[in-house]
Amino acid sequence: MPAPDPTPPAAADFARRLPKVLLHEHLDGALRVATLFELLRARGMAAPADNVAGLAAWFEARAHAGSLAEYLRGFALTVTAMASPAALERVAFEAAEDALAQGCVLAEFRIAPLLFEPHGIAPDATVEALLAGLARSALPSGLIVCAMRQLPEDETLRAAELALRWQGRGVIGFDLAGPERGFPPAMHARALARVRDAGLPITLHAGEADAGERVLEAGRLGARRIGHGVHLVDALRDPARAHLLDEARALGLHLEVCPTSNVHTGAAASLATHPITALWRAGVSLSFHTDNTLMSCISLSGEAEALLTGTTLTAADLLQMQLQAAAASFLPGPARAAACDRILAFARQAGLSPGATAA
């Protein structure tokens, strides 16, 4: 039998076929454009465009406006459009199906359920509807409950108690989302301690719009994973901060990096200069994700292709990232193991060596 060809296939084909693990996707940023347009019309809301193609172009323009404020404008539309149990279930189901179609073998989705209270939906009803939607898909998945960090800690505690009520019934983790600068994780230490002591895994947005030190602050407060974390690269640029990388490794932190979104929001200047490459070469555990497929007009396959063509990362690098993501997932052990098996089988078939396997 001839030896496997060590040359990876074309980037687009490899990116499409690669078994993927999705850890960082906001459901209110993951709607299909056609679904959003339909939901807006059903609620009697004016859309920014008269048809689906026009609405897609509107999001494309927001993504490339170079402004975080412009990028975030779409969320006012999506949250309002989703504000019914039926719509919440539909959006969750379609997000899982879209991830499955992108080659995902495991996925985690997140959202802040308290955002729907002003629209008359109780937080528990929101979670119930979202979990019902995820359960309709064959994709192994789970829900991460977010709290909005700019709100008072009492609100974060409410979100934490909500997450704990659904722990073991589809909710697999807790997160702090929202504007990072000026709202450090320590402001919500009581809520994080409550979640941590109850055994619910924590992932926190940190080091995206604030300094790399926030990544370590989040880790010390119990986070096992970090949303974005790209400013940890500061430790590579400043010898006086090199200890940040050592502590990140010692804490076993895994970064959920969202390269395209980071460029769109200004956290990185370009894909070519994005910190993901330098952090990976420095031995940081990380993986790549979409963040918001709607807002950034990106798919997970597209993210993989962009990394292969726009950086020095290789097919073997991306393969190893999938194994690290599977190992870092908050889903139960059997789901993680099954995902690793799929990834390793693909590696053998492609003649690639992913290095050390995930536990």
C-alpha cells in the first residue's frame, strides 16, 4: 500500500472536510439572514433592507465598517426578532444544523437569556426554548448562559442562578459577555464563585478589548477557557510581562479565538498579523471559532480556509487545534471522546500527524 500523501489538499477543500469543534458562537449573532428577515416581518418590524439579499449586504457593510459600534448594531435587530419561544427554538435548531453542515462534530452555543425579559419572555422559558431547538439537531451540543458584564452584579447573580437551575439539563457553562473595558471579571466575583462552587464550568470573555492581564484575572476566578484572549500576545512583545504566558499555561487555559470577528471589531489589524499565529507558536492552547456567523459574515469552514491562506498556520496546526478544542469542551466525556475519534480518523486518512492527542 502506498504511503499517504503528506501534502494537504487545497485549502478550501481541506477546510470543508476538516471535522470541527465549535466552542464560541453567540446564538443572537448566528441567525440565517433569511430567517432574520422572516422573523422581522412576522413581528411587523422594519428591516434595514427590502429583501434578503439587501439585508445580507447590510450586515456585510457593518462587518467591514471598522467600528465596533457599527458591528454591534445588528444585535438590536436579532434580539428583538428572536423574542418569542418559537423563534428562539428555531434559531437554536438552525444554528446547530448549520454547524453540522459545516462539518462540526461537537458545538457549544451561548446567549444572555435575560436580554429577552424586556420582551416578555421569562429567562427559564428562553433557556427551555433554546435547549429544545438544540435537541432537535443530531449535532452533540450544549448551551452556555451569558451574563452581561456592564450590568450590576445582582443581574449576574440572577443569570448564574438561572444557569445552575438548568445545569445537567443542557446548560454546560457560564460566561461574562458584553463590553470588556471598564468591566473586569472581578466585578462579578460573587457570581463566579457561586457558579464555580456548584461545579458548572466557566468561560469568560477577556483580553479582547482589554489587556492580557485580564486573561489571567479570569483564570484566577475560575475560568477554564477564555473567549478571545488575543491580548495575551502582549506577553510575547514585552519581556516584563512574559510571566503571563507561564501562568496561562499553569492554569491550563484554552483560548477560544475568533480571528475574523477580531479584525472586524478592531481587536486585530488583519488576519496576517492576528495574534493567533504567534500564540500558537508559543505553545498556548487555543482553537479558532466564528463568534457571530451573521455579524461577521463567516462560516467555520471559511474561518479555517482564511487561516490556511492568510497566515503561516498549516493543516496539521488546524487539526491539532480541533483536538485541543474537543478536550477543552464542556460537553460530557463521551461526546468529547467521540469528537476526538472523528478528528483522528480524518487525520489518518489525510496522512497528517496532529501531534499529541487530546485527553
